[in-house]
Amino acid sequence: MSTNKDDALVDARDLVAGYLPGINILNGCNLYANKGELVGIIGPNGAGKSTLLKALFGLVKIREGAVKLKGEEITNMRADQLVERGIGFVPQSNNVFPSLTIEENLQMGAFQAPNQFSERFDFVTNLFPTLGTRRKQRAGSLSGGERQMVAMGRALMMNPSVLLLDEPSAGLSPALQDEVFVRVREINKIGVTVIMVEQNARRCLQIVDRGYVLDQGTNAYEGTGKSLSTDPKVIELYLGTLAK
């Protein structure tokens, strides 16, 4: 039921993937993202949302199907190769180096291009001013929301065209969740295509251009954020149980 665009920036088709031999988490999953889009992925626990992101980023073996970036196949490429090609990834947990300062965390994000550090540091701290004013503070002393800013900032240090976010609002208070969603929109507005897995389904659908509802590793529904948030079936089956 996917309507993939031939000119999509990211195009994942018929993905079958899993962690253990013979056990598939993704069962023919499809997703595409056009340049400049903000795409959300929602669904019940165990639906394969995070597995899909990790498969796109080379962290989970894709057994069938293909992933393309700008028309070139990138299926099962290593994460470092994907970073070079312009894909950034922010995992849900353990996404900062707690013993390092904010500045050192951002340096780690630019390790493949250290000569660009100064320029990219200015860019990221212009987007997230707090990271600049507190650059010498250890990441381990930051709040959950601040850590999320560091993690997103680090992923932006290599100037990605695509940013993959795995549940950026998880574990945060409602106020901090709102701040993260605002930051995600800001990142998207500067031209970065964002593909975001999010457990706060209602809030996610409010800010995305398009969304996918995954269930048991395959596409259950897809459409604009607005159409999904008002679809009676989606509301009944998913929004009633997801992040009320």
C-alpha cells in the first residue's frame, strides 16, 4: 500500500529484517521521505518502529528489500559509511558521552571531518544557544531534555541531509517534550529531512508532514499527519492506546 516516490531522498521498500536468525521484526515494511519532509513513525510497542530506523542506519541486518538514498542503494552499509553520505542518527538512550563536556560531545560528532568542527559548532550552537553558553559543562550533569539537544546537535555536526530520531521525547516531562518537538521542527525548517519514531503519537502527528503507522512490522496506515490524526480507524486502534 506504499506510494513511494521515484525521486524520494530516502526510499525503503519491502524491508524484511530482524536481530535473530529466522525471526523477523520487519515484514515487508515500506517508507519514503522527500527532501525537506518531516516524517513520523508511530505504532504500538513491538511494532518494529525502532528496528526500522536501525535498519535504515545499518544497525540491523536487512534480509530482503532495499534502501536507497538519493537514488543510490545503501542497504546494509555500515553506520560510518552512512554518516559520510549524509545520514545522522540519534538513538533513544545512551545518546551522549556523559563524562565528556558538551563541546567534546560535539567534537565526537565531527570526528570524520575535524577541520569542519569550528564552522559546524557555530551552526549547532546558533540552533541550540544553550549548548554554546555551557560548552564546558559535562553532559552527565545535564537534564534529559538538555541531553537530547546535545545528541541532536552531535548528529548535526556532519551536516546531514537526513536525520533519524528514535523516540526523542521518551522519558521527558510534558514541558520538555514540547521543547524537543519545537527543536525538531526547527531542524526540519533549516532543510534537514527528518524521520522520527515517536511514542507520543498524537503530538507527533501534529507536527509531521506525513506519518506511518506500523503494526507487527508492516505498514498498517500511512498519510498526512492531519489525515492520520483524524482517521476514525487510526484513532480507535492506535491513538486510544498510544500516549493519551
